[in-house]
Amino acid sequence: MLILAILKLFQGLTYVMFGWLPDGSLLPTFGSVNIDTIFATGLAYFRYLEGIFPPFTTIAICASLYLGFRLVLIIIKLVIGSRTPVAH
Amino acid sequence: MKKFCKIALFSFVAILGYGSFTYAETLDLSNPSFPVTANGNSYTEMTWYHSTSTNLYFVTLWNNTSGYRSAGGGDCVNSLAGTAIGTSLLQSGINSDGSITICFNFTDNIEYTGSSLTAVDIQSSSGGGTIFLSGANSPDAYFSTRCIVTYGCSGPILPDNTTHFTYIYPSNGSLIATTSPTTVGDDNFQGACVLNDCSNGQGYATTTMTWEGYVAPVDFVASSTFISATIAVTTGTGFVGNSTYLIPVTSSGVFSYSTTSKPLYGGGNRLDSHIINRVPVSGWISDFSCWITGECASTVNNLVSSTTIFTLGSISITPAQTLFLKNFGTQQGITDQLKSYASTTDQLLRSCNPFNNFDISQCVSGLIIPADEDVTSSLNSIKGNIMSRAPFGWIVRISTLIATTSTTTIPSISYTFQSDSPLAGDTLSFDVSSYMSQASALSGEMTSNMPDHKTVWEILQTPINMFLYIFLVYVMITDITGINFHSGGRKEVDNNRLN
């Protein structure tokens, strides 16, 4: 019961700390723009395209690789600044 | 000695902390209270021990019950003294000796199976009493009752703050009639809203419809007159034609209630699914917007499906009730749950009662080592407190959506020429699936005349992939070196590059 009491205390503390924050079970809506619906629908369309259009998967992989590549470049530039041995 | 006194005092206070939720009930694991019918009457009783106004809940199991009970007859002769809640409850009254008799109304020619939970708001000022359950003229009835009350006859209350459905009626797959309306224009609608897998709030709403529309998260709401809860539909779903579709829904957050409506731990809570039939507004702009965002400018026809009746497993329900409701389809299930309950913290703490079943080893064990279920419940609550709130909840939501495997068919785009056009009445349409799908007529049915008869995509897949990867490498090299093959030489290099 002592351990349980500590857990319950911690449970209450987390409620006090985070309970006042807005509900985050859904992505927010700004005005009439429902981000949650748009995101969910967009992903569903994306997966649908992946299923019916074979090159789409390859395109998505290439896009991911390129984004990762650009991220590495950004990190390198942040770390060594103007000495970056790349053109961009 | 001083130290011993401190420990003793602490232990006493600790016990009192939970001891304020006194209990006076012994679980008989071998016999979960199924009184056998005698002479057309089934009968059981419970006793409570607190004098203040409180709510009393009890579970009743029906097993091939048939028959009827006439109103006002037999044991049901007393005037109503409490507020009876429950569809099958006929009347109740306080007897002269302080006991309460509750009678169930059996309708003729109806066979009762399954179970129900009934709640009674005890307004008695007496120092306790006994409840009698009676089901006369029900020759095959089996009652199993369980007293669940804030004070008195149940065990110590360990609030289960997790939000979940503990009991859902009707069973999964059942189709319930639509409450309003059943038709919109020429479209017929049958709605059913059934949740299953009650243990963690996961569930599915089943909808059968013969019209075109879709369901968005906002469309699935709780009845405002009873209860509100955050119900998330995982994805917007398209319906075309006569089809049945499972809409994954989950409950989250904490159930809340209106100020005028108390939470009913019986069968009175309900959840309405609002299925919205959106008739798209014609016009290419709205069609394009609909195609891009999934939010169609539309005329909304709000269809309220029938409700799912469910029992709550949150707020201040005792573990006993939760355990009962999780699985009380069979007598064996009840027995198993009782055995499970026997290992919970509050059950172990009963061994600390010096006047009843005192067991020092179990008492100490209960004081120090919490039961797995209690620990799990607390950790889940902590997790819920943090991960259901912004911004952490958004991260969880995004992760959930990304992990979801459901798809939505991309709607076709169509445009009908207006009356002032030479092509008035003609319709142009573009269906992405027809042209892009590997199973479509364009690419799926055109096959090679070679022996392997490969389809268009099977032939083109390899060169297309090669082209894409080569293009990727080209772009990366361009980014790193500054060499632009288009201009036939090296791009001008950033001035800072060699510094």
C-alpha cells in the first residue's frame, strides 16, 4: 500500500501538472480548418496511392532519403559553419 | 518503543485511510451467489451497513429467464422509497423492518438472457438494511447480485481512473434501429453503433448504409443529455454504395457529466453516433477542395444512429464492479474474476481486520506490495494524464495516425457543364484509380505478348525505379559539389565554401 500510495501521489501530481493543458487526443482545429481530419485523410490518401501506384512507393522512399540527406547537410553546416565543404 | 509506536500509529492511520471505505462482505469463491429457482421464484439478498444517502448498485444475471411478473403483486407492494434506475426494474420499497424489496418486471413471452446492472439511489436514513431481489413467475431465472456501494457493503474503493468501457450492450455485430431519421431523401439508412473489446476502450462502430457519405471524427459524439466523452474515429471513411464498414473508435480522456445528469453505473448511459451524410455541392472548385482536403462543401444531413448502452468503468467504481463487468457472460467467468479479485490490494488488506480473517502475512503483504492490477491501473492513469494532453497527446496522435494502415479511396473529380455551355449536361470525370491503379483497365489488363504476360507496371517498374534512384543520386551530387549538369559545368560556388 505504501508503494501504491506513492504511485497515487505521483498520479495526482501528474494530473495537477498536466491536467490544465488542453486535450491532445486530437490534433487542433483552427477556425474551420480541422488539422486532425486533414492529416488523417491525407495519410489515408497517401497510403491508398502507395497501394495502387507502384512507383509511388519508390518516390516516397527517394523523398525520404533526400530529406534525410538535406538534414545531414544542415547539421553539418550548423556544426562547422562556413567551413562546410558543400556548395549549399 | 517510541519507534514502534510511530510505526503502529502510521500503520493504523494507513489502514484508516483506506479503512474509511469500510467493507463487510466476504467473497465466496466457490459460490458466486446464484440462487436456484424455487417454485417459480428466484430470490437473493444483500445487506448494506451505512445510514447515509448513497447509491447502491447490483448486478443481475439472467439465464434463460422467461415469464412475467404482474405489477403490484407479491413482494412488490411497498411504496417507492428510493429512486429506481433500470429498465427492467418495476418498483421498490422499504419494508417495515428497514429492508428494501426490488422486483423485476418480466414481460410475457419474452426470454431474457444476458445480464443487467441496476442502480438504486438509497434515501434511507436507517442504519442499514437488506435488499431482496425477487423475480417471481420466472421459472428459469438465475440471479447473481453484487452490492457495490460507496459505503457499507463493498470492499475498499480504489478508484479506477482509466477511461474505458467495461460493459457494452448489445453485443458486437448487433444492429440496432436508427432513432432518427431513417431516411434522407431517397437514401435508406441503417445505423448501428456497437463497441467491443471493452477492456481498453477500443471498439468499433458498425455502420451499414446505402448512401454516399463519410464519417469524420466530429461525427461520432456522445449523447449530450447523458454523458460526454472524447471519441476519436481513427480516420474519415468513405462510403459508396451499399456497404458495411467498421469504423475504429477509441475512448479517451475522462468521462464527464452534465450538472443535471448523474453518471449511471447501470445500463442507462448511452452513446449516440452521429453519422453525417454530406451531399457534395457541385462545382469544380468545391470538388477540387474536397479532393485535396477531404472536407467537402456539402449539404449536411445529420443522421443519429441508435445508441450503444454501456457501463462506465471509471471515476469511483470499485474494482469489484469493474471485475464483474469485464466478463460476466458465464458463471465460470464470474468465478474467475472473483479469484482475480481475491489477489488485489484491497482484498489483501481485509486480512488486516483484527476482527475478521486476520492474517499477518497477507496484511503486511497488502500494506507493502501492491497488486499488479493496482500498479498497472496507476501507471496507466499517469500515462493518460501526460500523454493525453497537448502537446504530448498530439505527438501520440500523429504517431497513431502514421501507424494506421487504413486507406481512403481518392474520390473522382467530375464536372458537369452548365446550361450556358455548348456541352451543357455533359460530364467530365477523372478517376485516379482508373488510370493509376495496377489493377485498372489501363495498366492491369494490358499484358505483354511474351510468354510471361507481364502487365504494364511489371514491365515499367524496374526502369522507373532505376530512373528515380539515379535522379536522386544526381540531385545529391549536385547539392554537394555544386556541379550543375544542365549548365555544362560547375556552378558558382558559395563564397564561404573554401574559407
